[in-house]
Amino acid sequence: AGASTYAGVVVLYTASGETKAEKTLKTLKTRSLRERCRDVRAALVALGVDFLERDVSMRESHAEELETRLEKTRSSAPRGIEPGTSHTTPALFADDETVAIGVELEHLASDQGALRAALAEAVARADAKARGDGRGGTSPTRGACRACGGTKLVSCAHCDGCMRILMRDATRGVDVERRCPWCNEVGMQECAECG
């Protein structure tokens, strides 16, 4: 599932883990990356925005997805900022358009009106691209996936999301309950229809 398939979805990339830079700068009275990401998340919740949260410190696939998205905006990003650093999270995307990244997003989160306007502007840019009258040409037809509603995840077909499954232990000749090998850590699988 590539980053370009998130049409119609707001995605927030966060980092709950401590970065190397934060560990070395513990003596300074700076807010941690975790706190800054938490504040952006709280601002989106306060606005009533439905969004997917991707923690880049917990899953490498989310970090790679963010890096792919940042490649699109690298020309406008300040030089020296690399994916996975504290300068790239939090990052907010709406309808595959960049809303804001890093410090800029933190400033927007402190002003809900500005955050709402930035989200609306990103959605308008995506709509213009979909109609073919915006920059960047045309994009594929928009609309949420029938199977997952645009979340890219569905409940596991093998265990129905419970993450446990009965498997036959051939050596002992009994059924044994095991961790489902087909789903992720929350009982979900990637959507087969849009992935």
C-alpha cells in the first residue's frame, strides 16, 4: 500500500519514541517530541477531524510511508531535514496533500482556526487535482474503498480480529490455540481491494 492511495483520508504521522537528539539534549528545558505530537493529536480531536495516526517509531512501514510522502515535498522542505528526525514529525496530510510538517504543524495546532483553514486548503488542492484543473495533472478517481472505507485495513479474515486461531498440532494430534499468523498486532490485515 503506497502513500498515493490515501485519497479522502487525513493521516497524522507521529513519533512516540524518544529520538537520539532528545536523549542528548535532556539537560535543556525543551518539550519532547512525544508531547509535541500529543498536542497536535489533541488539536485534531478537538476539531472533530477523523484521522489515521501512524507512529513512525513503532512501525518501520509507517516511517517508510512518511519518507515516500516527504519525497514529494522535499523541494519545498528546508535543506538538511531527513525523514525520521524530529523535524519531520508530527506531519499531517489530507487527501494526499501536505498540510504541514514539524514546527509549522505545531504552530497550526496551537490555533484551531488556522489548522482548520490549512486542512480545508489541502482538501481543496486535492479536489482540484482530481478534477484535473489543479497543478500536477489528473489523479485517479476519488472515493473511499468499499471494503475498508479508505483506512487501508480490514478485520482479519482468518481470526475475525481476535488474533487467536485454532490450529492442529500434528505431533500431539490436538487442536491448539495460537496467535494468528495472518494479522498484525491489532487483529487487522491490509485491505486486499485497495492495497
